[in-house]
Amino acid sequence: MKRNNTKPNLLLSSLALGGPVDHGTKSDDSPQVLLVTNKRPRSAVRAVRFSLLEGLLDDQNRLHKIDHSADSSARHRRGAGALDLRRFVRTVPSCEIVHCNLAEPEAWTMLAVGQTLVARFFGKAVVADLGFSIDEESFEHPPLALRLILGLCTVAVVTSEHAATILARRGVHVEQIPEALAPSEFTDRKVNSVQPQVLTVYSQADRSATECVVRAFNSVKAKYPRAEMTVLADDSDGDAARQLTGDGARSSITVAAALTAEQTSSYYAEADMFVNSSVVGGLRPMKKAMASGLPVVSAAGFYRDELIVDRRNGLTYRENDPGALADRIIELVETPRLIGELTENARLSVADHTWSRIGRRWSSCYRRLRTTRRTATAAAAGHHSHQQT
């Protein structure tokens, strides 16, 4: 694959630059949506979901925004929460739907609870967008603020079918909308059997997962001395990842942190395979790897089984088993035909996850919420009129 230095492969970059996005048929009757952000996603990759929504709504001239995250240096000043809530109260009457960005656990605050409560008081539909940063434990035993938000919101939106099932069991009205992929992320690639390039993502919440990958890679390197591995990390996790992996001048493992969207895409373009072992993250990076023609090796279990079927569109191994992981990596290096089969099926698995199709799903979600809200408002008005007569 030839690298394209003028068109970054991430949706975030295209939207930020005002690139063309096909969201389907536009409608002047689209709902007015207020996007509320109290905590921005920590990395460019994790910001893709919210950037899609901003681009979708801004393209339809239906976007209102409140972004408290830009003022992070003053978040703890006296009265900050009250000022933020007053600003929210002034803005919310002009909108029909309030979309709360709750993709980061740090956003599960009493301020978010207050915003949800105020929106419901004004009769607005509330979307609690939990994104893809939530682990199973947070769904099974949510903290107080998240429990209150889930009880107040109109609908909770998640990316994982497994997460949707857990929330539905708790009585939460939930909808699953997958992560979006840019068309430019669907590319071709071949494995370098002489010097395999392995790509993985560091998860501070699941440190043992990266330890497993490092141990497996050392076994691979014993057979292929020129093998190299790159570990992608968020800015705040860079030092921890380097300490864990032994990243240094003489190491074959490189940690890349604080990356722009274009830099992240370049690592996917240069790699030969993607390894995911995290049990609390990795869904979006795995999908990006599948779309970009990278064969994926993933630990089995949890939401990963929704995406990877062993020997159909990827390879799986038992969680925290570095020996099994090393065997899968070596198998990919030594079996080019298998790579072709896996990557072809993988691309088909995520073909419906382009930003145009996901954008239409968000539009449909908003319209359903608007219709339900208007029906309920009309019914309440009719009941009140009947009582007066």
C-alpha cells in the first residue's frame, strides 16, 4: 500500500478539515441536537465517534455545543459546576435532544447527572453516549453517578452487543451503534516474512495484556531476529508503556505516544499484523486494523467474540497465554495464504461500519427520539385539555 500524506486515514482528520462526508439524505426537519462534552476523549482515535456526530449535525445545521473540557485548567475553581449548569439551563430549551458524551469514566460526574435531570425537566430526550471505553465491570456494577444517569436518560448508546445486553438486563433502554470507519481506512497490505512488524495498543487499565504481548513477541524474535513491534499509547500512558516494554535504543519494541490522527494511520500502514489482548479496550483499533488489511490476532472472550471469528476473519488465542499468542503470530508470518483469507473476510465484517452508514444510524436514532418526544408531549397536552373541559 502507498502512503497518502495528503489525506489522513482517520475520520477525525477529515471532519476537522471539512472533508466531504456522505450522511445520506439531508432533511430540514432534522432534530436540533445539543452535544455536551465535560471530558474530551484522551486520544485522536477515541475522539472519532464524537467528531462524527459533530460533522453529521454541523453538516445539517442542527448542531449546538457545550464543551466544558476545553477549560480543564479551571475545572476546580469555586462555583465552576454551578456556572456550567446555569449555562446548560440557558441553552437546553432551544434543542430537542441532548447528547451527552460519556465515553470517558471521568465524565461520570454529578454535573452530568444535573445536566441530565435538567434536560428531562424541560422535556428533552437525553442520549447517554457511553462509547467504547467502558469495561464489563463498569456495566455490571456502575458507580453512583452513572447509575443515576442511566436511570434518567432516554436511551444509552453503546458500541458492543455484549454491553447492550448487560444494560438491557438492568432495565436500561439501550441502542447499539458501532464505531465508524473512514473509506480510506480500507486498504491492502502484505506481511513481511523476513522482518515482521507487529502493532499493538497499550491499555493502562489492562497492563497485564501488554505484558502478555511483550512476552509473546520475545518468543517470536527468537525465531525472527529482525522482528519489530510498535506499541501505541495515549499521551498520559507513554511513560508507563515504555517502562513495561523496555522501549529503548537497543530494543526492537518502540512505544509511540501523543500521536496525531495522521501519525496513528501511518503506523497501521507500515505494520504487518495487529495484536489485541486487552479485555477492556481495543475494539476500535481492531476494526481499523481489519479495514486496513492487517491480519488481527486477538484474545478470545467478551466483546471481541462479536468481531473476531477464529480462522474466519482473524486468529484468537486464550487470554494471557503468551505461548499461544506467539504461535499465532508465527503462523501468520509463515502462512501467506491464510493472511489473504483472513483479511478478505475481515474487510467484509466491517464493511457496514463506514461513516456514511453509521451517520445514517445516528440520524435515525435522533429522529425516533424526536418522534417519541413529540408524541408524548401531544398526549400530555391532550390529557391536560380533557381535564380542563
